[in-house]
Amino acid sequence: MALTKNDIISKIYKLGFTQKQAVDIVESLFEILKKNLEKNKDILITRFGKLCIKDKNSRKGRNPATGSDLILDAKRVVSFKCSGKLRKRISG
């Protein structure tokens, strides 16, 4: 099951913040992340990981419904690389 934004707000609320404060904290954090990614700035969160923008070139693809070939446009995507400490925690 995925962790949702509402789940995060609920966990912050349980730390002693009001519901409005919890919502504002989460919304502010996500807004900061979005603005930095829009500016093509990497986001490094110590002991968690790094979010960065990567450019993908146009490439050949296939429509799975029809089987016809097509060219997929170049695009920018968000990439995440977890830290070594997080990787160790996940691996056990």
C-alpha cells in the first residue's frame, strides 16, 4: 500500500501540530521541492536520497494496442537515487 499525502499529514498531526499546520507543512515542503525541480536544481536529502531531473532523448517506441511503430518525444523526468544508508536499511 502506498503512503499518501494524507497519511503524511496525519503523522505530522499526531506529533502535536494542528491539522491546518500539518497541511501547511506538507504543502510547503512539496511546493519547495516542485519549484527547485522546475529550476533544474537537484534536491539532496541527507540519509534519504537525491532527486534530480534527467533529459531523455526521443526514441523509437511501439503502440501496444496496434503494434505500430512510433517515435516518442524527448522529455525530462525526475530521477531518484537513494542514499547508501537508506539502501542498507531497505536491504536489512
